[in-house]
Amino acid sequence: MYTAAAPVSPVRVSATDRVRAALGRIDEVDRPEVWITLRSADDLLADAAEVDARVAAGESLPFAGLVVAVKDNVDVAGIPTTAACPEFAYVPEETASGVERLVAAGAVVLGKTNLDQFATGLVGTRSPYGAVRCAWDPEKVSGGSSSGSAAAVALGIADIGLGTDTAGSGRVPAALHGIVGIKATLGVIPAHGVVPACVDYDCLTVFATSLDLAATAVRIMAGPEPRDPRSRTWPADVRLAAPNTLRVAVPRAEDLEALCEEYRDAFARTVTAARESGIEIAEVVISPLLDAALLLYDGAVVAQRYAAVGEFLSTAPEGADPTVAAIVAGAKMPAAYELVEDLDTLIHVKAFARELLAGFDGLLLPTTTEHPTIAAVQADPIAINRRMGTYTNFCNLLDMTAVAVPGAPTPAGEPFGVMVVVPAFGDQVAVDVAAALNGVDAPRVVESGVELAVFGAHLRGQPLHFQLEELGARFVEEVYTSDAYRLAALNTTPPKPGLVRHAPGEGAAIVGELFRLSEAGLGRFLAALPAPMTLTSVELADGRWVVGFGCTQDAAADAVDITEFGGWKAYRAS
């Protein structure tokens, strides 16, 4: 019987207590196939004691009291990296930068988890260390290739599971376990310290039981890395919020034929629930995206897999998985001109995807097609795996972002997962849409932007607020100015107030709203600002100084003083 993993409690225990609980849970569930290398209790408790000491010394560690499971194609210094092939093993001197950043934030690494060998597969069975069983049904697959990390989270062992995603490995296991998987824009989380599968399309991903925790981990791990030439940073015009009214695309019925009957039913109910929640839904044709997905394994792009580990596997190591070895060996065959042709095809499909999603806040897709048994996959290891990547394989090829969250359960009550897919750098919008689908508060995933305080027509519910929405501005909080400000009702269309600074104590605390928007968005906002409005530094009641709206002294002198109302909305209501 399926039982959902419990969300991580916002109340954190000490790192030492959390490690002890994780060790106890490992013994309780008895799933040795989840791990390739599990660190000793002594080492884990020593790390936990160090975290607790840092907290006691006053450090602010957002991940103190949390434990992490790391897929064993991701380096952790001093722990063997095997990529699920014993003969490939090496002991790295450096830790992958994404893992480093979580450890710096207070997380404790439990160990290295099992995977489809060399991250080649979506089933979790292609490993000499054993097939990773689904957390809630040991007869079924866990999903791969990030099988162990997802299972560790779903079993309640780890708070965060780190996976990788080339074809869907950071999303399919999330769907099968009813948890969250975030595949950020390629390069935003550096791939430094990741054993390559297809080096241009690999990314480090996050599993968690809550969207908030997964998004927080992505935010901590993101950022440029000199050791990864493919790493990227958030652009100056990155959107920091989805609009209040969401518009989402879904596939037409013909593009959902790969789904098993139970998943087709669950997806239909997920779409109905989204529509009933106020999300506008429109059907679109996605067949060009599905055709592009085939290029990852059936096209010349697969040559990147041979470039990564082909020479090693050509030595026929004893621990090589036969299915993986056959896929990689076949990746040697494409000719150079075929790769050029495939890359050209992908450029054209990228343009199609941009046009397709113009006017939408995201594309809602089923994450995978079915949940097979381990026995079924062992009997038919290629066809089932291929089918399971129908809706995931194109994302990295087309430089798109995907956030995988639970959808409506199947008629039997088993988990079913959906993805919100958006163009590159639309990560925050995807997270916001996913939050709306699951009925939770939308967490912040992008660490970027400038704060802007507004006090009049740009407040939420006021006539010019749409300008902030168009720029992707994100509401932060309600704020008050210091007592050095007076407010005047200007003679403008539409009506708006003017905020003017005086000497301390000569004004009043004026209520406003604080938003965060991109640097480029702020520049566009300023360039379009009409007279007599200004953007200037505004002092808040708590002592902070932020960019905020003001107006010229002469405009305020000719206007009606409305300071006594304490804010624009109160004045308008009067």
C-alpha cells in the first residue's frame, strides 16, 4: 500500500540528533541496495558535532540539522566515486561544488547512493550493486538513474537527495515516489564533480518531500563555478515571479497516447483540478518536442555517452551492466555530419518551443508513462526504459527547465507525477506554477534582483500593478517608512501619491509594499517612469534603505497632503 513520505518539519533538530535518526531509519527500512557507500556512524556524528558547534558559535546555517544522500556519480572528497561500476572507482580529492555549498550551509552527507550505471537509464535496475526497489512497493522499480537518492528521501532517511538529470533522471524517480524533483536550467547548478554522461546536457538535481526544501537547496547550490566551464549565472532580466493569474499549456490528447490508462486518468484529473483552482488551461501540439526527445538516444547526440565512458567500457570490465555497455558501445557509430544535422534540428525545435510557450507560464506534462515492476524491466530492459523517457528526454536537449511535483493519484491511490516545463532561466516561474498546482506557498529559488518599495498605484490591486507583474517582480512583504516622510495626492492619471522625505519626525510611517525584481527590470521600470515620479533611496521603519518611489518637491507642494491617512489605500478608501 502506498504511503506518502512525510514532509520535512520546519522545526529542526540538532545535526547530531538528525544523524542518529537517519542511522536508525537505515536500520529500520533495511534497504541496502539504496547505498553504494554509506559513511560510518563515527564519521557522521563527528561532522554533525561540528555543525552543532558552528550553530552554537552563532553561525547562520540554513541546512543545519539536515542530511543529504549523494548519487554516486557525484564526487565527495575522500569517498569513492563508482558511477555504479566497481572497476571505474576512484577517490576524489575535491567535492562537487554543489555538494560543497550544501555542506557549507550545514548539511551532513550520509553517503553515496546507487544508480543506473553511468547514469544511463530511467529504471534504477542497471547496477551491479542491485536493483533499487521502490520505497513503497518493493516489486516495482524506483526509477532511475538517480534511484538511490530518490528512494533515500522517500524512505525518510535523507532530507535532500542529490541526483543528476540528462534524460529525466532527476524527475522520473520523483514521480514514482510522490516527491519533488527540480531540474534547474542547465549550468545554473554547476556540474563540477559530476561524472559526465552527455556532458552538454547533464545537470545536478534535487529531490525532497517538499517544494520549499527542494527550492531552497537549488538556491544554495546555484551560482557560477570557475571549475565548470559550462556553469551559468542568472541573467540580468531573470523573472522572479509568475503572474497572479496563471496560463498553462497542456498536450492535446494525441500527444498523450504513450501514457498507460491509469496515468492518463490521473493526468486528466490533475488538469481538471488545476482549472478548478483558477489556472487557465489551453491544449497545444507538442509532437515536435517528443520527436526531438528521440535524438537523445536514437540520434548522434548519444555520441557524448561514448566520449564520456566508451573507452573504459570497451575494456569489458566485469562489473559493466550489459544494457548500459550496449548503449554506450552503439554511441560510437554516428558520423560527424549526423551530429551536425541533429544539432541543427535541435536549434529549430528550440525556436518552436519558444513560440509554443509564448503567452503561457509553463507547459504541464506527465512526468513518465507508467510504473513497471522490476521483473517487467528485466524482461524488456530497452523498450520500457525508452517509453518512460517520452516526456522528459527533450528538456535538456532544448535547454528547458522542469519542476516535477505530485499530481492527482491514480485510481488505485498510487502516486502520479507531473512536470512544469519552461524555457531556460524560467526556474522561478516553474516553481511558482508547481506551487499553485500543489496548493502550497511558492518558495524563492532565484537568489538575484533588487528590492523596490512602492506606495501607490503599483500596490497590489491598484491600477498600475500590472507593470510590476510584466517585469516578473516578486512580492516580499508589507513595509513602513520611517517617520521622515509625507504623502501627497498628485493630480495625475491614473491618480497616484507622491512620497517626499522631510526631517526625521516631521512625517509619519507610510505603509507600502516591497517587491524584488531583476536588475534589468528595474532599469526598464526607471526608463519608463513619467514625471513627476522619481526612484530614490527610501528609509524604512526598521532602518533599512531600499530603492523606492518618490516625487519631486514642487509636485508635492501643489498637491493635497494625505499623510494623516498613513497610506494610499486608506486614503482611496476614504
